[in-house]
Amino acid sequence: METVFERLGVKLVTRNMSQRGKEGTTKMSLAGSSLYGPNIDFLVWDAPSTDLDVGDVDFFHRQAFLSGNKIPFLWGGMENELGNLFLDAGADVGMPNWSLKGIPVTTVDEAQVKKLAWATQYLNCENANAEICKSKKFNSACWVNRSDIVPPTVQNRQPSRAQTDKNHGFRMHKFMGRKLAFMMLEALERTLEEWMEKSMMSGYPLADEEWHITDHYNNIRDASEEINDGYCEERMNFLPALCKVSMKGRSEYTPRFDPEKTSISSILTPSPEGTIPSFPVISMLYDGYDLPIASQKVPDDEINVNEIAGKRSFMRRRQSNLIEYNITSATKEENVNTGKGISSDWFLLDQISGYCDGRKTSHCNRNVDSNCLLDGHHDAETVLVGYHTSSWITFKLVGVKAGIFLIAMKIKTKSTNVNKKRLRLKDENFVGTSPFIPQGIELDVLVNENMKTYSASDLDIKHIRKELDIIQFSLDHDTEKKLDYTVGLQLRCTACAERSEIAYLEISHIYWS
């Protein structure tokens, strides 16, 4: 598809923004266009095994309407929810059909399999032979030996955490990708045919109303704001306004659009003490493109759609400058000079290296200590962590319109002999009916120089959706104005010394509207 659009003078950008965590999609959706990007034309929901609540899917779609510069075509989700958006808002929607009808059946006979087109082999197995397809489901590897790079960490044979029954495997992914590509090619063909017909009838250039779609976008957006009883409102009943306002946000989770500008780090501002946290930069072991995995190569005597589309010359251009490497000096962390006004008592936990924006051409997650450098997934649940002994941390929220301010965060306590890198392995405070926030905790929240202190019970009440760790704080906001806010946080623990504990705060996302 990339080459087809390139021939039309259009740059096709695709991103895999999936995350392995159960609630990752909803947490990212709460940040509206900030974390997914503001210019989405085609939005795919492809997470049925992890995010099953129809309200979360509806919220994902509704925020795409409210927050972006465009109104995307919605592909996938849940049938009733998509139908409602089509009927109530006039949205452009589609539901994929991944049926294998028409794909020849693979049998136990190896000679029969070899007669099948390579793209259909081991894709459709009858129930009695299901194990045959399962045994050929994955073809990834963690490393391809090369003379210029020797990983300091022993590499696994395969990325095991991705090779489970829940995941499709490369054959099904190729099949789904081709079905989607054919649909887009057919839509493109129809569009060009209609363009030609209109041009022949009314002359060139076409009248604006024939191809400008701003009014169509505005109609869908306006209609979606009028929905009052959708799945989103039911799911977000703790704050229904989330279904009607454009949300902004920042996170340390990846993948995300424009990572450098959408991180929590990017909105840090000097604290009351005049300091800003400084974080080490995690180095990649190497840069440049990976060597191809032999098992993923299309056999020479089989149909290769990339070759047909002219991809060979495109890839040759892309790789022409990727032969030489100078990458043997990478270390686990590059220390950043912490000069005057810099504090280092906050840190990033579970950070990965590289530019992790979901594009296949971006280089991400090549940490020196990685045991699967070809994993290729940009997913990381990096969090910002501070102790009860840490100084203030302060953020700048730009363009607050509706006065909504939310933080996805956890507050926990641990014995003082726990290493900070092992903080999240076990948490006794989440067992049984114990309070969500440990007792003895206090959180100072500073909003434009006005401070309020919240106790553990106060914070527990303000958790508006506990499975997402979302806490809502109040802003003294004039909804008639668009204002900027400075928000500061400081954690305190009145009982930690007595209990020989440390308290710490993990922040994964910050949202506002």
C-alpha cells in the first residue's frame, strides 16, 4: 500500500499503537489526539481479547471524533456500537470479516501443502488437523547473527511472550492485511473513477463540494456531541463529560505519537523550589535497520506482492545508507549533566530506548540488556516515580477549556530494604478489602499557587475509575476562558518512619480538557 500511495504523491503512515496491558487502550484514549495523533484517516480497533467492554470501544471512537483534526473511518469494534455511531452521528464505519472461506484446506499430506500457494499454506486447517497450523503459526526470531553487532545479553530463540494461542501469528496477520489492502485499493479505484467521471462532466478542476469533506467532518463531530445515552455515557458514568469534550494528555507509556512532545517530561516546569527533574537517556545498542529473518522471506518461486507493487526499488533506496554501523559503545544509561536547578529524586521506571511511535520504520526497544532485540514491539508501561521524601514535581497544562484534570497514578508503600527497580513486583495493599491508598499517606496538590492536602481516604474517594488508577482533581476554572495551569504534586507519609516503609507515587498519564 505504501508504494501505491507513493505513486499518487501521498505519504502513507501506519502505526501499530497496540499495548499488551488490559486497560492500555482506554488509558491512551483518555488523552484524545495527543497520544494517537491528530490526523488519523483510518482507525482500526483490533483488541477483542483484552478490551472487551463495549463502552471502552465507544469511548475510543468518540474521542477520535472530538479530539482530532479529521474524522477517521472506523474499522472494527463491536457491531452494535458501530451501528449506533453510523445511525446517530453519520459516521463512516466498517466491520471486518476475517472468514477463511475460499482459502484451501491444509492437510497432513506435505505434498498437498506444497501445491498450495505459499500465502495460503498452513492458514486453514480442518478441526482434526488444527495442530498442524498451530505448529506453523509463528516465524519470528530474537536475533540474526551479524559481524558488526554482538549483543552483550544472550538472546532468546523467539519472543516467547507474544507466541500464545491468543495471538494470530504471521500467516493470519498477512491474510488480514491483504484483505484490508484489497478493500482500500477497491475504494481508491472507485474514487478515481468517480473523479474522472465528474471531471469529464463538469470540467477541471472539480468544484469544492465534490471533494472537500470539512462539512462532513463537522456534521459527524456535532452529531456525536448530541449523543446522551450511548455506550460511552454508560461506561463513563463517573464523568459523562468525557464523551463530549476533547481531551489532551501526556504519558510515558509507549507507543505514542511524537514521543518527545507527548511525554510527561515535556510538560515539566520549575517546582516551588525552582527545580525540574532530570532523567537519564536510555541508549540503544545499535541504530539502523535489522537484518531480514530468513524464515520470513517469500520463496523466490512464489508471488510476492511487494515486488508487484514496485517495493523492491523502494526498499533499495531506503536501505542504501544503512550498511555501516558504529554502535559498539552503547551503555545502559547515558547520564545527563544535572546542573543548577535540576533535581534527580524523581525517576522513570521500566524505560525503553529509541523513538517509539508505532511506525515500522522507527527504531525502538533496543536496550542493551534486552534478550530479544528483534521483538519489534514498541509497547512499554514506563512510569514516573517519586518517593515521599522527593521534592515537588510540577506540570504545565496548556489550554484548559472544560476544567477537567485527571491523573493516572498509584500510591504504594514498601519496606525500606526494597530496591527501587523492583518496586512493582508485589503489593500487599491491593489484597482483599484493604484501602486503595495506604493509610498515613498525604498528597499535596498545588494548582496555580493554591495548595490543598488530600488524605488517603480523600484520595480513595476521588478515584473515579479504580481499575485505571484514575484520580480526578478540582480546578478553579472559568469555562468561558481557555486557561493555562501550573499543577504541582508532593507526596508525604506520616506513618512511614514508624512502619519502616517508603511511600512512592507512580504517574503514568496526565489528562486535561
